[in-house]
Amino acid sequence: MKFFRNRRKEFELATSPLLKDLYRMAYWRLGSAQDAEDVVQETYLRAYRSFDTFKTGTNLKAWMIRILLNVVNDTLAKRAKQPIILPMDEELEEVLTVEDQSSSAQDPAMNLTRNELHPDLMSALRQLPSTLLQPLLLRELEEMQYGDIATLLDIPVGTVMSRLFRARRIVKQKLTKGGFGGTEVMNYEVQ
């Protein structure tokens, strides 16, 4: 029993500093506080289950982000297969909105993450395919180096660079067409 307690403590100490970064990345990708919380929870569950396979001395953050990206992709695949269900009335929609706001309103850091992006930028990011969005988020949000992104996504460094270029160009075009001063936002938020 002591072995399991020590393993859990080791896992918690190693991974708890990554929680805010993982949440932020999940939120950027999914656009919903509830979905981001669910994905992060599933990420931690999967990571804990396979923690014994983690090689000490390797990049723990990259390992956790890889698990997170897999969970996000699974979530998006499930979402694409599900039919769209519309609320029966406005009261039900209000209840769901209040629930969503109250579940995540407890953590000020997570609230800041949700409010730090302009809605047009968030919309432009959501429209990117995951092959372009993942490298962009890893570079801009997590400030990872090209080589680390290439290793994490299992693609060549040149592919990372080309995907970043294309993602930035697409986001810039969408923001410029949005008419709210997209160039300024692009220079500030995404570069």
C-alpha cells in the first residue's frame, strides 16, 4: 500500500505544475471551459495509469501534452459522430450556461485564460485544422522549440516550420477580414 501512496505523491508533485498550461491548451482547442476541464481530467487519469512507462529524465511536459492532444483528438472525434442536440427551451439553455460558468468560476487563473483572447482570434483558431493548430499552440502558447514540437508531434522540423507559417497566415487573413484591427491583434497575440 505504501508503494501506491508514494507513486501517487510522485505523480502529483511532478504533474501538478502543468495543470494550468494543459487547461489553457485544451481550452484554446475546444473553446469550452467544461470540455477543457473534462479533457484535462481525462489526461491526468491516462497519465497516472501509464506513469510507470514514463522515463525519468525525459520531458514530462511534452509527455503530458502528447496525452492531452490524444484526448482532445478523441473528444473531437466523438463530437463529430454525435448528432447536434438543441435545447428544448430557453430556460434549459440558461441553466446549462449557469452550470458551465459556476463549475469553472472557482479558479481565477482559469477565468483569466478564458478571457485573455479576443473572440475573433478564438474563432479564427477554432477554424484551423488540428494539423495546423497543434504546432501553433505548442509554439505560441507553450513556447516550445521547433525541435521539441517535431518530436512531440512525430513530424520533421521543416514540417513544423511550414505548418506554423501556414497557420499564422490563415489566422492573419481571418483576423484582417474580421475588421477589428486584425493586424494589431495578430502582432500581439500570435507572433
